[in-house]
Amino acid sequence: MLCERCGQRPATVHITEIINGNKKETHVCQACAGEVQPQGFGFAPQLNLNNFLAGFLHELGGAGSNQVMDTGQKCGQCGMAEGQFVQQGLLGCGSCYSHFEDRLLPLLRRIHGNIRHTGKVPERTGGRAKVLKAIESLKGQLREVISREEFEQAADLRDTIRQLEKKLEEGGEA
């Protein structure tokens, strides 16, 4: 198959676009593909983490978010202003995390659903880490149940936690 653009070289790049449910296929050579889209075949506009975070920060601030969020605070270590962080979606240094904590925590909670990283344990390894994670999860459920004053369920959870902790002490897996 020859290039649909120049008609001289073999078509080695095949582009499929679906716009509003209409599928359009284009077959071009490598040279024409570079001319058509010199920056590669990425999506435009490119979505990167910086733009993603900046968008969330603007949304959290609401209308006129630059004025709302730009309090003039600057990181003591690198001097990054809050307005720069909002615009770029990037922090300047490790100290920025603690300095802008009041802005970051709601953002992280919204993106991840939690502000604490709990990680994952691969199924095939399991073992002690998996049991520890289960115990921590059960303790969270226990706090919830106690706050709702469901003491029978709380006692069951307490007993399950004790069994898992005992197995950990014995060196076994649950």
C-alpha cells in the first residue's frame, strides 16, 4: 500500500481517528507522518501530571482561584510561591510538602480518596505484610463500629484482630 499523502513511498504508519463516532483511517509513509504531526502521534493537548494537578487546584479554589489560593506564602527552603504551585502543578522541593500541606491534603484526598498511602501487597507474596494490612483494616472498621455503638460487631472484630496478631507472634500466616 502506498502513502495516501505523497503516493510514492510505502505506507508504514496507520492512523485511526474516531471523532463523534466517525472512524477515519489514514495510511502514510514515515516521512509524511513526521510532516503531518512533527511532535509525534500523542494526543493534543497533552495531559501531564503538572497540568492535571494545576487543574485540580484551580477547581478547588473556585472562581478567581488565583486570587483565592495565592496568599503570598512562600516555601522557606526554595522560595516557591503558592501561586507558582497553583499555576504549574509542581512543587519546588521536599519542604514544599509540609509548607503547602493545608492545600495538598484536600487535593490528595480528592484524587486518591485518602491522604495516607497504604500500598498493595502482591497476591503471590502475601505473608506477614498481608496479615499486617488486614489487621490495620480491621482496626479501622473497629473504630467505625465503636463510633456507631455496635458493640457486638466490635467484639467480633476485636477477636479477629487478636487471632491475627497471635498468628503473627507465632510466626505463621493467616
